[in-house]
Amino acid sequence: MTPEVLIEIKNLNFSYGERSVLKGLDMTMSRGKVIAVMGGSGSGKTTLLRLIGGSVRPSSGYVKVAGKLVHELKRDELFRMRRKMSMLFQFGALFTDLTVFDNVAFQMREHTDLPESMIRDLVLMKLQAVGLRGAHNLMPAQLSGGMARRVALARSIALDPLLIMYDEPFTGLDPISLTVIGNLIRRLTDALGMTSIVVTHDVQESLKIVDYVYFIADGVIAAHGTPAEVRGSVAPFVHQFVHGEEDGPVSFHYPADSYASDLELENGFA
């Protein structure tokens, strides 16, 4: 049985002024899958998430979520769709003046009419899922980086979304916390049947948990495939990115004139 497509992206183009960022992207993302979006800094990965969430509109082409064209939705329709989406930001973005419990409860109190007794049970259930039920009375300042990221993850699943978008969820984590967060993303995706989009530079950890990978370079899909296909790819860009090599299509040096010529000019020889 073919998995149901949740997100369809077709000939997607986006520019900031005259600077073209995304150029003709075609992507599909199915329900219940973890999809990684990789690429160098400034390649347009986070912009892609903003287009999916409707924060910006495409220059041309479209993003379709659950069969609806995101850029054509009216304001109230877009807000209803966003209640089915969630976002985990790079460093968690917890409310610093609220306890762990109240951080996770925030969306439930904001968007539902559930009684406080039910909210309490649901919050403790979400915290139990990320292993932090015992930390519900702590403040964000009392949490380690890995714990804060797990609280943010519990908050992101508070309303059982169809889609969670992760913007660099592994940044700044120690190896143990990194593995814990990766495994949680996989387990929660499977348990809740949602779709997870992981924007990341952490190739090796991501390839352990994802179902499919898209590589973006210079605004286009440079390569895509399953983790096994990505690991075995001989495409120069993919090979360089997966293995972290200095030499390859992504150059170490910013384009410049001849070094020797610059030295001659500096010393008045030219």
C-alpha cells in the first residue's frame, strides 16, 4: 500500500528581492515518515520550512499540505492548518518564565477548551514520552541543553499534530543527548503517525532515523534518496557532504583572483 502524501511541492521558486533562493523544487513527503532536508548553510532549507508553514509565499510554483495550496489559504484557514503543524526550533525556544509543565500546557490552554484536570494528564503523558515527567516543576534555566530540547519536543506534540518541522534539532547537543533526540523523533513519528521534516547538518545521526533525504544545493535538489542510497552515492556533492570532505563541489575558498596576483599588487610589483 502506497503511503498517503501529506506534502506535495511542485516547481517551487522563491526569491528575496533579486536573490533567488529556491529554484524549481519538486518534493513529496508521505504521512508517517521522517524526511531529512540537508544542504550547506544558506541553501534555503529554513526558507522551505517557512513556505510549508505559510510564513512566506512562493514566487511561483506551490506547496500543498493535506491537499490544500498553502499560499491560497485565507488568514483563518491558514491558522486552522497551522494548528495541525508544529515546529521545534534550533534551541528549543522555551518560555523562560514558565515551568516545564506550563510550557507544554501552553498550546492546550491557548487552543482548546479542555478542563485543567485533563490538561494536567495530557501534559504529564507528553513529558513521560520524552522521559521528563519528573522535571515538570523545573524552570528552563534549570535544564541542560538536551533536557530543554526534549521539553520543546514534548510541547511540539502537545496537540498531536499531523506535521512537525525540526530546524537543526541536533545543534549544540552532546553525543548522548543527540542520540536521545534522534531516537525520540523516530519513535514519536511512528507512534503518532505524523510526518517529520528534519532540517539538519548532522548527516550521520540523521541517516540512522530518516526514511528519505533531500539535498539542496544552489537552490535546487542536488540529490535525493533513501539513507542506503545516500550512503552509497558517488555523486560528488553528496559524497562530499556525507563524508565531510574539504575538497569537492563545495569549495573551501571563496572565489577570488589569483593569490599571486594579489600579492604582487600588495607589494607594488604590478
